[in-house]
Amino acid sequence: MAKGRGNKPHGETHGRAKVTAEQVRQIRHRFATGERQFELRAEFGLSKAQVSKICRGQSWA
């Protein structure tokens, strides 16, 4: 394996992570129970795209 291609940090271990795994669970649960994405964005301080990806399972999968 080439240099620098190994273990990349994922999830909350990544230095730029804005949310924890527990917050991701909360976001997904609250969205599934009817809370709207714009409300979640405001509370967690995330972008529209990031909340959408978390809710759809494309990010933090």
C-alpha cells in the first residue's frame, strides 16, 4: 500500500467532525419521527446538505 493511503479517521474521530455519533442518532431518530430538516439544521449548526445526507444515510453510514 502506498504511503498515506491507510487508516483514515472516520466519524467523530475525524478532526473536522462537527457532530458526534450520538448526535447523528438523535438527528436520524427525530427526522424519522417527523421533525423537519431545517429545525435540525438550526439546532445542530449544520448545513442543509449535511443534515440531508445524515438523514438519508449517505453520511455517517
